[in-house]
Amino acid sequence: MTKGVTPGPENTTNNFCLADSTDCKAAEKIEADPRQWMALKILEITMASYNRVVIVGNLTRDVELRYTPSGTAVTDIALAVNDRVKRNDQWVDEVNFFDVTLWGRTAEVAGEYLSKGSSVLIEGKLKQDRWEQEGKTRTKVKIVGEKMQMLSSRNSGGSAGRPSGPHTSNEPASQPAPAAPQQSAPPDDEVPF
């Protein structure tokens, strides 16, 4: 038997709960291998937060690629994401706008292949920026893109002569260009804006 785990109230081999937990009294049990149950409990205890975003939208402007003083590529793009909602028995289109920051090779690929109107899938995490303006603390939530997949075909958003079909940039966005040393995120003093 696994250390720290005792059989549940029904004394069956597949029903387990933590020995020091009141979950046994509440008959909380899982029908699984004890190792799977323990892995789920550890995940439940240690995973206090989860920050992942997957978003599909169209670029609202052309990509402007910049470089930090250390040579890391960076770009800020804005995505328009359409949503249909029902109001007063009618379907209405709503557009939401999201700011996305891409770093490293992912930013370079975006600068080379994307333009206004391009459809793209971004996977990343949310980041909240805070700053002081006129004595008030301002905040803005943006997406830090880590993976990007281009969804536009040659004739639908994007310039002629660019590749068609879905293309993926799986390079982690936090990795710098090959000439620069690797870093997980650029220091605040290197942001070029």
C-alpha cells in the first residue's frame, strides 16, 4: 500500500483517500489504481493556478518587428476575435481585441509571413502590466505568445507570394535569436518601447 494512503470507508482496494483527510468521512473516493489517484491528489494540491491561453483571430495591423539591445526579436500584434452572442432572440456579432507580444524566432516568423488580416492561432499565457500614470495605477492584461500557427491561405489576408496553408512556429517565444544568449524573458530595461 502507498505511504499516506488508506482504504476508503468501503474497504475496497480501489477506493482510497488521504489518511489525515476528512475526505474519507465524506466518502470521497476514486475508482482507479492507487498510483493514479495519488498523482491526481498531488496535482490537485500543487496546481493552485494555471495560466494558458489559446486564441484564434485576425491581425488588425501589419507586424512591426523590433530588436532589443541584446539582439532579441520582439513584436506586438493585435488580434481581432469574432464572437456570436444571442441578444433578444437575435444573433449578434461581437469583436474582441487582444494584444499579443511575441519574442525570439516566433516574432521573426510573424514579421516575415504575417500582415494585416492574417488569421493566426496563438498559444501562450496572460501577463498583467502595471504602471503609474497621472498618480493612478494603470493595468492592462496582454497575451505573451509562446507558440504560433499561421492559418491564412495565400489569398486571404497576408501578402501575395507568401506561403499558403497552415504553418507552425513551435520555437518557444522566449528564446532569443541564435546570436544572443538564451533567456526566459527579457529584462525590463531591454524592452524597446
